[in-house]
Amino acid sequence: MSWLDIKALGIADGPGASPWNVSVHVDDGFGHELTSPAVTLTVTNVDPTATFQVPATTTEGGSFVIGFSNPFDPVGADVAAGFLYSYDLNNDGDFADPNDLLNVPQASYTVSFAQNGNYTVRGRIQDKDGGYTDYTGSILITNAAPTATFAIGVAARSTKATRCRWSLWIHSTRL
Ligand SMILES: [Ca+2]
Ligand SMILES: [Ca+2]
Ligand SMILES: [Ca+2]
């Protein structure tokens, strides 16, 4: 009995109702019938996979997108049910920290880190049966150089053409 034969019986999605008791009944059409002893068949779930994408670098304070593409599961029932995604921004294995996301349907997540540094984030794709695969990706958050605008004003006050008083002021704004 092949796997295709088993799938034809409707046993395709593990774990489903596993374990199954399977026996084979043979009838040659001439009155000879035979039923085999039942054997136990356990169909295990296969974990889904995907490509986890994290940009290599960005600038601090800016937002960027992490997420999954090419989700795959060999069982149509698991694909049809849709996958759940989780995001662990500090890669501590806990998907419930502030700004983490646990078991959400969206395959991408827009995040930002306030400080520069090298960060590793974890992502998980999970099927309806709880099978999952974790991935990690690293991003370098570069320091954002401070910027400023300068305004320089000059005023002249004079009572005579040969005598002048000058005032100078500088205004700066740090962004
Ligand atoms: Ca399954
Ligand atoms: Ca699966
Ligand atoms: Ca976490």
C-alpha cells in the first residue's frame, strides 16, 4: 500500500485522527477473500517552512519591515487553514514581550529600533497543528548623525556713515 493509496483514503493531514488502524481486504472475485490484521498508522505533521527576511542594515529611528515569503507546507489542509506568524524582536525565545507579536496572521511586521547597534530578531511560522519553524535574522542599525539648521542674522545700526555698530546672533536647532 503506497502513500498515494493512503491519501486516497482521506488520510493525508497529520496528525489528524492518528493513530489509524489500517487493514487490507483482498477479494479476487472468485470467492476468495482475505483481510489482513490491522496495523497502526501514525501520520505525523510536517512543520511549515518559509523564507524569513530581515534587512541587513538601516538607520536608527527609522522603520523597516521584517517578514516571511514563500510559506510552504506539504499538506493542502494546513495551507488552506493559513499560517500564524510570531515575531520576537529581542530574540529571547519569548514572543510576548512588548513590541513582540504572537500568532498573528500577518506575514510582515514594520518595526523600528531607537538606538543603533546590531540586533538579532526571531520569526516563527506555525501551521494549524502547532508545527512550526523558527528563523533568525540580524540587522545593523547605524547611528544617525545629528543634523542642525543654522540661521545667521546681521543687523547694522549707524548714525554716521563712518561709525557702525554690529549685532550678530546665531540660532541653531538640533533635530
Ligand atoms: Ca497537518
Ligand atoms: Ca503541516
Ligand atoms: Ca522577545
